[in-house]
Amino acid sequence: MNFGVSETDAKKLARKAIAQVGLSEEVLDKSPFDLSGGQMRRVAIAGVLAMEPEVLVLDEPTAGLDPRGRKEIMDMFYDLHKARGISTILVTHSMEDAAKYADDIIIMHKGTVFKKGTPRKFSQSRNN
């Protein structure tokens, strides 16, 4: 509603976003303190998605998650990118995630671009 939509439309957007992050509408009636860490993270992401952004900037979105949770979250972002055409910028130290999910990779060092290219280019240069 902070963006000028009606309460009815805001609730519709919230329900749609909750479904997109793989949660049931039950979480809409819960206190944030009654949610697991993974659920809280997904609710926060749903809050951003409800604003229908064209670009999603993610800073270490899998920090603190176990391997299964990391895969689920990264798969969710990838699916959202494909289904909704949301440009996604992922800031990560995980080169595995970058190689698996990114179309393009930019490696920064001390605030400047060190290298850039496709995951394929990086894997080829590593094998040579």
C-alpha cells in the first residue's frame, strides 16, 4: 500500500508473492516470530516480489543456509528469473552458485572489475 495500491490489490499481490516463494497463505496470518529462518527469508523475498520489480539485487541470499536450503533458494530465484523475466544481480562468494545460475559473471577486486564473461568462459580458462 506504500506504493499507492489499494488494500484489496495489496492483499492480492501478497498472496501471489507468497505462492511464488513456495509458501502457503497461512504465513500471512502468523507473527514473524512464529516462522522458521527459511520462512522468514522467503517472506522477506515475497515482500520485494509484491512490488513487482524489474530487477532483483541479491546480496549473499543463501548465507547461513544448509546445502538443501541453498539449492532451494537459488532454484527459486532462477525460476522467478525465467518465469517473470526479472533481471537478477547476485552478489556472492560462491563461485559454484555463480557458475550454475548466472548468464554472465563479473568478478570484482577492490571495487573494480577484475574479470567478466560467461560461466562457460571461466570453466574453459580453468581447464586450459
